[in-house]
Amino acid sequence: MSILIKNVRLDGHKKDVYVEGKYIKTIGEKLTCLADEQLDGKGMTLIPSFANVHTHVAMTLFRGFGDDMPLMPWLQERIWPNEAKLTDEDVYWGAKLGILEMIKTGTTAFADMYHKVSSTAQAVDEMGVRGYLAGAVFDNFDKEARKKTIAANEADMKALENYGDRIHFVVGPHAIYTNSGELLKWANDFSKENNILFNMHLAETEGEVTNCIKEKGCTPVRYLNKLGILSPRLIVAHGLYMDEEEIGLLADNGVSVVHNPASNLKLASGLEFKYCEMKKRGVKVALGTDGACSSNNLDMVEAMKLAALIGKAWRKDPEVIPATDIFKTATQVGHEVLGIKAGVITEGYLADMCLIDTHSPAFVPNHNFISNLVYAANGYCVDTVLCNGKVIMRGKHVEGEDEIMERASKCAYNLVRR
Amino acid sequence: MSILIKNVRLDGHKKDVYVEGKYIKTIGEKLTCLADEQLDGKGMTLIPSFANVHTHVAMTLFRGFGDDMPLMPWLQERIWPNEAKLTDEDVYWGAKLGILEMIKTGTTAFADMYHKVSSTAQAVDEMGVRGYLAGAVFDNFDKEARKKTIAANEADMKALENYGDRIHFVVGPHAIYTNSGELLKWANDFSKENNILFNMHLAETEGEVTNCIKEKGCTPVRYLNKLGILSPRLIVAHGLYMDEEEIGLLADNGVSVVHNPASNLKLASGLEFKYCEMKKRGVKVALGTDGACSSNNLDMVEAMKLAALIGKAWRKDPEVIPATDIFKTATQVGHEVLGIKAGVITEGYLADMCLIDTHSPAFVPNHNFISNLVYAANGYCVDTVLCNGKVIMRGKHVEGEDEIMERASKCAYNLVRR
């Protein structure tokens, strides 16, 4: 399979891009190579697709179901009772809906953490994107529950081996306040043995930090350090409350952090994410949307704008986090964190890319394309998406999108009513 | 002229809405009245259109032209030298582009402040929206300049009398740090005599407040109070830095405040806008995008999300500024502040409305339409727009949009190059 993209803007110049198999083979001018398919890039700008490094994709089913509520009543009254009723089919259609939303807004790779991981894998496989999927791992400090969740996790990893190279199992204990130190150490060993990523929530709220100090005698990052589980395989989501020394520990141990500005704001977790400080110290910072239940969409373009704007505002410095920087975070760094050779448009890299339709007010005038993309546009400026060398959206249309919206909608309504 | 909208969702129910002339005449079920035009509302939800109560519409020409810069170098190096070169034609096409963007994202009324107000009026007239237009009024504390700017202002008001009832002249001295107390008092008298609105920037930055205290011996609101110019005709933009007593002064004198979250964040002016405190004290708070130069778009849906999210985050309270509240602010209150009988869908009100296309992931599932609109969607979910009883966008297409984007683009490039 080969694709030739003609006359597309790339870094300010008109180019042709030839894709062979999964990879970008040639970037040049007036390429004449024969290809199975030719895409007209006129009026379009080519960018690498986004990596959404923290979400709970099937939670699209709960979009708008209990907003403007404090965290605990929301979880206890709205989310947990309904999650207990989730079927494989619910998660499958919920994941398809979330992936549809991500494709439509230019994301082709994501890191997930949710129940019924096989159903999510099935959805990822069919939709043509890349999923780094963790199940829901909770031991609640209970020995029996620990055995159970470990066994489930091992079974999930096995189940995901049936899928191709776009789907990767990740070990994902939920958080330090829902899992024992033993479980966390097991997860670290398990990720090492199987050479997989290790994904968890960390330092998301002030309460988590206060409780950690009370219960473990130190802050969350120091606690993980004591357990000996800081490593380059570890990706922590949120990381809002960290001091300079903790940022140093993350940097020295190669841990990555995922910033989720929308959910941090909406749940009022906080806004002073230390993006600049982490980057300066050498921590890899990626970007995520979190689940559609708390963000409430999976649009990485919006996540870029929020991250840049909030970062400027709380520091009272309009020069920090410029558009080009947050764009690199959402594309190149996100893919690096997941270990994907994508996120830049370069020969030899995977053909995971988007054609942006610049024929819209957000891109007029086009003094600065990246600024327009980050500050003026939103994810729905994406026209065409390629992942792994295949076209998965064309002219803003994804195959089967009507059925996905209809089925996911039915699952969602039935779920909260049954 | 009459329009019948069939089978549209309104407040959760399927309704027909009959528009006669400029007004909503009948809302009911299975209406059979004959109309000049029938719109199919299937799959659509009807909402009042938005009022963008603070912008500089022709500044779309400078979209993305100098981002991530501190305020003064940005103004001195990028904006002011280019604004000095603006022609009538530039402002006309820049305004058309901005109005196009507003229509596409559901806004039909706006308050503006910019150079060459007649050119903006011409654009408003042709595009079919409502404009409350102030010229650029600066006396820079100079007597001769004051005479000149007053004369120009009087001429502008005269010029705008040639337009119909959608176009209103507003007196708009830029700010307290660019205009003398004499000019501000003149503006207040002028607005009273002519029964027009009085629009200005106020308390936008900490620096403005510090300087005001130094130079006038008090904070900005107290300074206006001393001048005797607080009145229900006054609309202040930004109002970020105000204490409780100042909020009380605004409330007691019927002054309205416009919150501009995107530009407050991007220029790092600050984020602690006292939305809840003002509303509690009885101040009318409206919402704006500010100019596309600092926000960088004119999307009121995005402005709603930003206002709600930031308000929750800095207060550490996820329950404040719920979606329904900020939606009311962006529609009903915005129109009230401008004195327009619109912003709600009620018989007898002006037919300024949008049909929202809910066939998109942001609205699936539709547990809560207003939550989906505010937190998950963006302005490009708007499918059809009516203003003053006329359809001004249909199926996401505005007549002449290609020419507007092309001409505005040319003006913008020529401007910064000449």
C-alpha cells in the first residue's frame, strides 16, 4: 500500500509526501512516484498527528453526566454505580465513540486506563489507531483483591497479544490511594519483566498529597521513590503537586508526566502545573485530555490552548509556553513517551499525520500557522488522518461514524437507566 | 418575511417555531402556519444566539501576528505601526472576516471598539448582524488631541445614523491611562445626551491599578466614581482587579462588566475574575472574546468554557459557574447589557437564534445538552443562524464567505508588508 500526498503545505513550503507501507518514504517537490492512492493536499497543511497520553476512552458514555459537582458525590452517586453495570458491549461502543472523536480531532495514539480492556482493544483494532491500554487495577489495600487484580491483569495482557502492533498492553494501577505498596511494586516488576509501560495517576490533588504525607510519611513522588519504582517505563498522569526536589527525582529516573489541563480546571484540582520547571529539569512532559467525563472532550487542540494559556496566566508571563513548544509536546514528545516513532514528519518515520483544512476563519490570515492552530482553531479543523500508513479519515468523515454515534448513544442511555 | 422551523429541539422538547418579521411569533407543536420559508430542525437544537460584548473585530487582520510576547513590545513593534497604516478597506474586510467568524460560531450581536468605525458599520450592515460600535477615542491627556477625538467621535455618530436599527453608535474612550478625566466626563455627558452606551477598558491589569493609585490617588472604579460617570449606560471590559467595595459601586450604579477570559489568560493579565462575587452583588456580567489578536478567535462557546473552567479552578470549587449559568451570561445577559430584546427563545422576542447540529461526538451521548455545548463542543457546532428574523447562515455556509476570507487575507498580508 502506498499513498502520495500532492501539493500540501509542510513547514511553510509546498511539498509532496510519499508514504510506502507504514512509513514516510520520501518528502520532496513534484514527486512523480506511482502510488496506490493520491491525496490532493491543496489548501491543506500537513502536521504530525497528536498523542493523547492520558484518557479513559470509554468514559465518553458518561459525557455531561454529572458536571459541576464535587469529586466524591460525583463518583459515588453518578459514576461508580453505573460503572459497576458496564458490559463488554458498552465499553466497546464507548471506546469506539471516543476513538472517533480523537480521529476527528487529529489524534492517532492514546494511553488509556479503564475497565474491560479487551473491548477497548477490539475498538482500537477496528478504528485503525494506536492504543496503549491499561485495565483498571485496584487492590484497595486488600490481599485477596490484590491476587484477583493481578490475575485479571495477567489475563488482560494475554488477551491483548492477539492484536497487531498498534495495540500495547500497559500495567496501570489507578493511584497510590487505591493500591498498596505491594501492588505498586508488583506492577513495576511486571512492567520490567514484560517490557511494557507503567501508567498511573499521581499527585492530582492537594488532598492526595496531604493524605500521603499522613499515611506514608512523605509526598507521592518520594513514596514511589522509596518503593524503588521510579523508572523510564513510568508515566504519571496529572503531577500537579510536586516540589523542586520531586521534579528532580522524576528527571533523574526518566519518569514522564502527562499534563491534563481541562480536567485539572474542571474538577478544580488546581492550575499551577509546573510545565516549564519540569521541562527545564529534563522531565518529558506530554499532554492528555483525561476522560470525556471530566474534560469533557478528547480534543488535543483544545488541550494545547488550555495548557499554554493557563501556564502564562498563573506565572503572569505571556512569553512562556509558546505555541510551537506546546505543539511539540502534543505531537513529538507524546509519541516519544509512548515509544512510537512518529510525531514528526520525517522520512523513515511512521505515517501518522493529519491534513489540516486551513479554509476557515481561524486560519485567516495565516501569518503564523502554528499560532492559528493552537490559539485560534480547534480539533475539528482536521480534514484527513493517516495512521500506520492508512487513511482513517477522509474529508472529515470516518467510515461507520453514524453507527458508532447511534450505538454508543443507546449504550449510554440504557446504562444509566438500567 | 416569515420562517417556520419544524421539529427542532427546544428545552428538551420537540417544537415548531414560527418567525414573522423580526420576531418570534409562535412556539408550539405541529404548527401548520404558512411561511415564506421552512427550515428542517430535525437533529438540531435551537438556542438563542450569543452576544459578544467586547471585541475589536477588524483586529482579525492581526490574528497570530505576534503571539507569546509581552504587551508593550507587542503593541509597539507589531500592532501600533501597522494600525497606523490601516485603510478603510482594510477595516471593512477585517470586520467582515471577524463577523463571518462570529456568525459561524453563533454570535449575532457584538460590542466593538476600533478605528474607522464607518467601515465596520458597513460590514455589519451587509452581514446582517447587530453591531454596537465605538470608534477609537484617545486624547492622551492633550487638549488639542481631545478636541480632535471629540470631533471625530461626533462625526462617527452622524455617519452611523445612515444605517438601520441593527447598528448603534457607542462612545468608547479606550481607557483611563490613555484619556484625561475631562474626556471621560465628556464621554459620559455625550452618552447621556444621545442616549447611547459608553464602553471602555477598565482594571485590566495590576499595572493599571497601581498607576491609577499613584496618579489619581485611588483605584480605577473609585476614580470613575469621583468623576461621576458610573451609570447604567457604562459597560466596562475586563474588570479583573476590583475589590468588594468597587463591586458594590458598580452594582449600585448599574454598571455592566464584560469578562474576557481568553485574552486575560493569553496576555497573562490575570485569572481571578470575580464573576460570582459580581453576580451575587447584582452586577450584570456579560462575556466577550476580546480581539482575535489576543484571544485568538471570536468563538463565544470557547469563551463560555474558559470562563467556567477558570472560575472553578482558582476558587478550588467545581460547583461554581455551572454550564447553565455561563450559557445564560453569554446569551440572555449579554443581550440585556446591550439593550436588545433577544437572548431567550420566547414569543415576542427578536428572532436571533442558532440551530445547533448535535450529530457530532461532542453531543453524544446527549445526557445534558447545555453541558455538552459548554464543555464538550465549540462554536463550529452551529449549523444555521437567524438574526432579526433573517437566515444569515444555512448549513454552516455564509453567503460570500470565500471572498471575505480571500480579501481579508490579502489586506492583512499587504498591511504588514507595506
